[in-house]
Amino acid sequence: MTPVSSRGSLRVLGIDPGLTRCGVGVVDVAPDRSARLVYVGVVRSDPGDPIEARLALIAAGLRAVVDAHHPDVVAVERVFAQHNRSTVMGTAQASGIALLIAGERGLPAATHTPSEVKAAITGYGSADKRQVQAMVARVLRLDELPKPADAADALALALCHAWRGGGAVSAASGPLTPAQRAWADAERGARR
């Protein structure tokens, strides 16, 4: 694991929970808010498989991303009410798996609503997916829009978390990790 002091940035794992497609994105965000793409992908499960097998597959995929990229913090999209009850249940189950894995690994975690993410990335809480993808690509200096949408949403979540003060997690979530403390100190220095 690269220590945050030598990285000079906060490494955030963003997770767009879904039972069929769970988007994952890892970014390094410096105190000056500049960001660099580390990893982006999707963990998939087959809708025909039993629920317990699907959740185990999502968990294994998320653990592999955590083990490979050593994030300092995890940001997960907050589940919101939808008309399709089965969709919201699958999203909630995948979200629970993501938060469980953060807890298992001792990583601080936070949730953000889709409108919070859109506002942080585009300045407009009702932006459409294409606008969010375009801004994520611009911020991360990508040659093309991140795809699929689940992966782009995961990157947007990670950026949102860092930009909304995600390095300095509230005292309610427990003591700061050394990485969060270093990032918060550097962020305060950059503001001076």
C-alpha cells in the first residue's frame, strides 16, 4: 500500500450499488481537488442465479477491488425509493454488502444521494447521466466518457465524497484514520 503522505492524495472507492451491475471506481484526489483515475469497472452477477450466490459474487468483487487498490475511504450511493420494489431491494442489498466490506476492512464509509453527487460534479442536482459522465471525463482528463453508466456513477460518487469534505469524516463516524488526517491537514494547508 502506498502511504497517503507519499501519494499526497486521498484514495476514494466509489460504489454504485446494483445487484446485476455494481459500478466501482477508485480515484486519487489531491487537496487542491485535482483528481486522477486509478481504477474503474463493474462487478456483474447473473439475474438467473440464486440471490445468495449473486450477493457473494458482488462481495468477492468488491473485496478484490479493495485489496488491489487500498482505498482510504468508501463512498456508496444512498438507496432511494423507486417505483420498482424489486430494483430497490437489489440496490439496497448490494449497498449493504458494500458497507459491510468497508466495515470488515476498517474503512470509513459514507453514503451520498444521486442529487448530491450530481450537484457536486456538475453544479446542478438534476443533471442527466450524460452531463455527469462528461464532467467526470473532464475532471479525470479521460479521452472518452467512462462506460458503462454504473462505472461512471461510481467515479462521480468518489469525486463527490472527496470534494464534499470526505477526507475529514465527521466525528460521528469515529476517529480519523492516518490517511484522512494527513489529507485533511494538507487540504487545510492548500486553502491558506
